[in-house]
Amino acid sequence: MAANIFIYRITRITYKSSLRLGHTIYLVQVAYAALKLASILSRYIIHIPNHFDLSSFAAWNSSTSTMAESTTSADPPFNSIRYLPTKEAYDRWAEVYDSDGNFLQALDDLELKTLFPRFLESIKSPKPWRIVDLGCGTGRNTALLAGISDTAEVFALDSSSGMLEVAKSRLAGSNPNLRFGIFDMLASPNTPADVAPGTVDAIISTLVVEHIPLPTFFGHVSQLLRPGGVLLLTNMHSEMGGISQAGFVDKATGEKIRPMSYAHTVDDVVLEAQKAGLMVENNDQGTGIIERGVDQAMVDKLGLRSKKWVGVTCWFGGVFRKVDA
Ligand SMILES: C[S@@+](CC[C@H](N)C(=O)[O-])C[C@H]1O[C@@H](n2cnc3c(N)ncnc32)[C@H](O)[C@@H]1O
């Protein structure tokens, strides 16, 4: 009898423990599945703001986007992210590129106030100069080149016909020596038809290299420049590029459109430039590449969309010189 009771108790304890163990394993499995699901979903929806709802999208969608409006509102809402080939993404972006409150352009404008004069001073060849804007986009900085006196030629090159059309209408009649051309750095290993290799005195390329593998980009720059020629380069910093990337919200679909992007580090950029024969030029303070973060005081100047980037290094820029062969 005592033995029976003993066996009964042992059986009961074992049964209860196995139930508890079973529950624990089950709970662990559920938690694991939930975590896995969350990690998959986060890849697609992590950028959707908490406040997203259809009415806010509709309100934003029906607004006429002007710089003034977009700099007083934060990031527009979107319903999904769509990755497109870079050329196609920019063809679609062109219509709103200059008015969607992209703060990186504002930061670039701010920094170019000192970097662009430094770049001009660094051009050592006698005027008139041949200058290229490589990835000119809507001509934001081609306008600076068009304003230089006594240029032989200014070539504004881009792979996106949509961006180029905006640049053409923006700069029509601004400089008789200004030429526009379609040129895709990824599609052609050669220089554009009307720009012979080794004939260019200076190149600017602002916020472009994030879309191009570094050896391809610097291969083109090196091929275009004459020995001693200079490059002004600016780009999204890898600290920002590691968190986000270029893109815009297509008002027609509510989708966030993203082109192909790379988060190149400053070290990699300097190294790959060097391999192509391009050395960093120091400024008067002995600084080569300038790296710029956003701080609270800059938010007013850069627009509300810069607010979430306070404390993050977002931009870098500098001047490179092609060493004599
Ligand atoms: C962020 S926008 C910058 C435009 C302009 N440089 C500016 O600072 O406002 C990047 C530009 O690079 C151009 N781009 C991207 N990939 C390119 C490629 N493979 N060849 C030539 N241009 C390219 C895009 O079409 C776009 O106009």
C-alpha cells in the first residue's frame, strides 16, 4: 500500500513537472517566434512613424509642397518602402527633389559657403577652365559653376534624364558655355563623348558617391581630370548612412522610394581616392576631410527634418588633387 502511494505520488509529481516543463518550452517557443516575426517585420515597417494614419497621409498628399511648408513639418508619412534602380528612383524624385525639405541639401549648402571658395582657390591651371558637375542632379551646385567668370566649358552630367531636365530649365540662359549630358558612371567605363580624358581642370560631385562603388567613382574622376586637377566631393556620412539612406515619399502612391545606396566611410573614400591617384588637400587649419554633425542650434537653419539627426554626423566633404603622373 505504502509502495503504491509512493509510486502514485512520484507519477503525479513527474506528470506535473512535465506539464510545467512543457508550458515553459511552449512559452519559450512562442517568445522566440514573436521575436523572429518582429525582426522580419521591422525590416519593412521600422521607418513608419508611430503617428502614421491615412488622414495624415491624405492631408500631406493634398498639400502643395513648397520649401517653406516642408521645412516646417517633419518627415512625411509613408505606407511602405520600395527599392528602385537608382536612375528610375531619381527620375521619379526629380519633380519634388528641390522642395521636399531634404535637410542634407541644406547642410551641403551651408558647408559649401566655405568649401566652394576653397575649391576655386585650389584650381591651379590657368583660365579658362573646363569644369564638370558629376551627378549634377537638378543643378543646385551647377548654378555655382555657371556663375564663375571665364569658364571654357561647364559640363553638367547625370544618369537621370528627369533630374537633368529640371537642371536645364533652372539654368537656361545662365552661361553660354554650360552643357548638359546624360552620363551613367555605372554603364560606361569611358568619359562622356564630348569630354576627352585628362582635359578637365576641376570636378564637383555633391551627394552622389553614396550611389556608386568607390573604385568606379574615382576611376571616372581620375580619367577626366588633368594632372594637378581638383575634385570637390561631398557626401552623406556613413554614420547617417548606417541608419538611413537617400529617398523620398511618392505622393501618388504613398511609398517611400529608395535608390541603391552605399554607406562609404571617410577612411574608405580617402583610401580609394588615393588608389586612383587623388590626394586630400588640407585647409588652412590643416584639416583634410571635414565631418559635420547636426546640433540643436542648426535645426532652425536646416529645417525640422534635421531634428531627429541631432548628435549624428551626417555630412563630409573635402578637396582632392590628382597627383602629377
Ligand atoms: C542626391 S542627388 C545630388 C544631386 C546634386 N549633385 C546635388 O548635390 O544636389 C544624386 C545624383 O546622383 C545621380 N547619380 C546617381 N547614380 C549615378 C550614376 N551612376 N551616374 C551619374 N549620376 C548618378 C542621381 O541621378 C542624382 O541626380
